[in-house]
Amino acid sequence: MIKLPWRRSSKQHQHNSWLILIAAFKVAQALLFVSIGVGALKLLHKDVGDELMRLVDHLHYNPESRLVHFLLWRADQLDDHLLRRIGAVFFIEAGLDLAEGIGLYLEKVWAEYLTLTITGSFLPWEIFEVFKRITWVRVGLLAINLLVFFYLLWLVAARKRGRQSASSAA
């Protein structure tokens, strides 16, 4: 019988479903960050306040609201230099998320450590933000990142225990 490369035999390695789910989340996040970076670069050489007012009109939002006034005040502080920096930061973050996602999908140990490091470094800030103002979005993102962090920590620890028991048995 001819074995086709896309067919799995029962002996082949099965992907870790949780790693695939985390990888998909990281790739989706990378796509979001790329779109934000592109959006920042598309605003170069434009009046951000005018663009914001067009968006407010298009969405039929109240132009007299406090939110619109706040956003217009912040938009006046954006210049081309800052927009380029914002775009660069989001492209760098997208690249990191894409590397994490691809590495996790391929079940690379370095990707697990990279994701642990990056996710763990943002946890204190996310916890601070939740305590500053509790919203469902903030609590949800914190919960997802805590689950990712502790699952990867458990996975890395289990792999290390497996290596230690294998080396002591030999």
C-alpha cells in the first residue's frame, strides 16, 4: 500500500490541541496588530482629527460626546513621526506574535519559552489595568493570558520532569 504524505498513520505524532489553539490566537493577534500598523501608516500626511470626524459622521456617532472630544484632543497630538513609531511598534509586536504562533504550531520548545516570557512580562500590567478599572474585556484578556501562561508553564515543567526521569532511568 502506498502511503500518502498527507495521511496520518496511527503511529504518527498527534498535534497538541491546546498549542494549536494558542497558536491560532497568536496568529489572529498578529493580524490585528498588522492592521493597526497599516492603519497608522495610512494616516501619515493626513489630518488625523479630520479623519476621525469623518469616521464619527460615518458611524452616526454623536460628535458632541465626551469620547469624541477626548479622541479629537488626543488626535491633535499625533504627528507623522509618532505615527511611524506607532506603526513600527505594532509591526514588531505582530512579528513576535507570528513567530510565537508558528513556533507553537510546530511545537518548538523555544516558542513555548518565548510565549511564556512575553506573556509573563505583560501579566503585571494587565493585572494593574484590571484593578484600575474592571471591564469584561480586560478580565477576559487577563483570564486568557493567565490560562496560556500556566498551561505553557505546566507543559515545560512536564517535559523537564520527563527528561529527568528518562536520564535517571538510563
